Amino acid sequence: MSVRFLALASALAFTVIACASNTFPVTTSSKRESTEAYVASADGVSIHYVVEGRGPSVVLLHCLGCNLHYWDVAAADLARDHRVIRLDYAGDGGSGSGRKAWGVAGFVADARAVIGAAGVDRFTLVGHSMSGPIGLELAQGLGDRVVGFVPIDTLLDADESMSEEQRAATLTQVRTHYLDFMNGLLPHLMPQNPDPRVLARVRADAAAKDPERTASILEWLYAYPAGERLDRLDMPIIAVDSDLRPPMLDHNRAHAPQFDVRIVEGTGHFLMLDKPTEFSSTLREVIESIESGKARRRPHPPNP
């Protein structure tokens, strides 16, 4: 198994619509229109989310082991003229953790609950790391309501895969030697000369997670058929990636010819923390390209 794939696959882990009566507002900011609230996911777990600003809607999805605050700088920039919705998945940030079975389907349900509770109709979807696959599931399920998808340092190679033996060995290591596994992995996810504050933040967030929960989610991600999902989407797809692991554009475009990418140089997997201002500017440019209709769509109907 290549170091590149191990880093990518593991980095992915560092990542019924509810009605309005299930939403409980908490606070409102006078500086910028902002509402913090909770909504019940499909299994009843309380999901924490924040809505800021006015304008075209953007939904921001974080990686596993992270939380909605990883988007703080980008969200503040976008909220100047957008309605920005971000959430903590179950088990992260301010959301509940009493979920019986951990898997990506539960996170999809979390996002759908928030999208429904916040009254979001059409929106641009942004997903970091693990939220690449989650975003694909949402985009397929919600259809034309998703006007464009922006994967963040994820879906780097739609055709890459792991053997059953490789999956089993990695999952065993996560379950039995979790901290050693994460400490060995983190240097592969960071840029050269990383900011020690970013490294400490990511390490602390990852170390706080339950190994079995992480392994359960990884198991689903390792088998995720990204290529098959990309085959079915005709919306614009513009990735924002670090230069740590260049995307395999030829592979991705074989499934989604409209797949495009922007690179933020000198960053690692957590590029919104490594270079927050440059990342925010790049993300804004991509979202505005999608909203204006300039971004490419699939030139022919997607596969059924």
C-alpha cells in the first residue's frame, strides 16, 4: 500500500429531513446575522449548527475528528454576502454522541436534518476530507438543489482502491494502536514546516476520538465507490486541494468530465488552517464561478 494512499484514506477519516419544530435557537449575534441552533438527526441525536449571513446559500461540511470551527475564517468571509450553514456531525463539537452505529450514512442524515431545519433550498455544497464522499451522497440524493460541489482535499483519485488485506491490516492498527497510528500519520498530512499551533490542534482533536468509532467510519470509506457516484452527477465540481498530494484529474474526469481543481500551494490536508486567507479567497472564487454559471457542467447526460 502506497504512503500516498494510506495518507489519503486515513485523512478521509479526519473528516427523513427534520421539520422546523425540531429546531431550538440558542443565540443571535448583532454584528452579523447569525443563529446557533440544534436539530434532531434521523436517529434522534442532537446536531449543532450555525447559520450566518444573507445571500446565496453555502453548506460547509467538516472532516471526521474536526468540527465546524475549522471553517471559522472561510465562513466569516463568505457570510459577508452569502448565507453560510455549517454543522458539527454527531460525536463532534457541540453535537450529541449517543449514536448506536457509526457510519457515513448517519453523517448524511445529520447534514440533511440541518439543511431541512435551516430552510435551505438550493445551495453550493463544500466538503472537506471525509465529507467528499458524504457530499457525493448528498448531491446524488438532493439532485438539482445542489448547484455545485466543492471537494476540499478529497476525492483525489476516484479509481484508487485498497485490497481486503490492506483494509483489514489498517483497521486493526486503528483499533489496537490508535494513538501510534495517528502520530505516525500526521506528518504526512502537514506541509513542510507546519505551524505548531495547527499541528497541536489537529493532534488534540484526533486523539480525543474513539478508535472503534473511527475504524467503523474508515471501513465504510475504504470501500466507497467514488467513481460510480461521480458517474451520476452533472453539476459543476471544482475541488480545492493542497499541493501535498496532487489530484489524478484524468481518472476523475473519466467519471465526471466537468471535474476541475484549484491548488493552494504550501498547504497540507488542513489547508483552511494552514493558509486561511488564501484558502478563503480561493473558495470564494470557486463558489462565485459556480453561482455565476461559468463553471462547467457535464457536457452529456450522466450515467443512469
